[in-house]
Amino acid sequence: MAGNEAKPSAHFADTHERKSKLTRASSSTYRGNSTTGYTRGSWQAHHILCEHAIGSRSFEDQDFGEACLWVTDWNLNDSHNMIGMPIRADFRRENGIKDMNICSHANDHNTTGGYTEECKDFIQSNVWDKVSKGKEGHTTDPKDLSGALKATSDYFRAELGRRASRSGGTILAWTKRHEDDWANKWYRPFSMAIEGAIVPRRPGAVSDIASKMTYVFQRIK
């Protein structure tokens, strides 16, 4: 990824080994660190601050920014930045995941204007653009940079929770998805994206007998 080869600055004491871990570890490592969220069935491990968003960084002074990041104690794969998320098959198999309002990892993650692009732009504006170098040395403390990354991860974790509550939440939306007046809103809480980037979706076929009967009766009223 961008900047991983950059050398540390003489302003920083630790110059031999990078402290920050900015790329994915083995899947078993980051999956094992995904101790929150949804972790059953065919779930997937989600990096809250995505590798692609981290890798697209740029600094006002690129060499200084990379040097500062070199000695920043932050790991992309730590549990603080990981959460387990369901995919569509999990919602179908569990008939909506009745015990948890949570977005689908397959919905609007890497789409145009989706979660990854939002994450990239947010980190750039709120973290990388704040890294600055004074005339007589560094003004950004690596501890502050680590704190900013953790705070940004906290922000997006909270955002995912808030988005899963749109339209009354995924639990309600799943049960209402075949009703006519829910056609343009049932899919909103399943999306990882902000409002303007949500892709409309179809509810799919009615599968279980009870739902099929409800669906039929609604249409013969």
C-alpha cells in the first residue's frame, strides 16, 4: 500500500521497525480479532477503517507524515478496528437475524460513494490533513495520531450501528420487506452507506409458509 516503504525521520527515536500495521494480516488473525458484532453462520470480518481507505492517504509533507505514521502504535487488524458482520445469506438463513440490528457486509461497501469511499475521505480530512510539521521539528505526536485513528474507528463503529437502525432497524424492515409501502425503505438499514449512496434493492422471494400466506392475504384484502 502507499507509503509502507517510507523511512522514519531523524526526529523520531524508533527508526528500525515500523510500529503501525496498515495492511491486512492473515485472515485467521483478523477474523479471530473480530469479537464483536455478528460472528456466526457465514459471517465476514470487517475492518472498520478499511485497508484501501488507509492506503490512499496523503500528507501535506508526505515524508514527514509517513515518518510520523511509522512510529505510531496502531494496528489495522486489532479488535478495536474489527467487527463481525453478516452477509445476505445469513439474513435469509436466520429469517432476518431476529436478535440483532446490523448492516450487511455485502451492501454498499465498495460501491461508488459507498462505505469505503466515505471512510477514505473522512480519514483524509480528519486525520491525515491534521498531521503537520513545525519549522523546528515535528508538531504531530504519534500518540495523538494513534488516538485520532482509534477515535475515527469508534466513529464509524457507531455510524454502522446508527445506520442499522434506519427505517426502524433491520429486524422490523426484514418482516415488512414484502409490503407495498415498504418497497422504497426496507433495504435502508441493511446498507453500510450514507443516505445518498444507498442502492435500492428487491426483497427477494417469499420463502417460508407463514410469510407466503401473509403475503397472499395482503393482496386479496
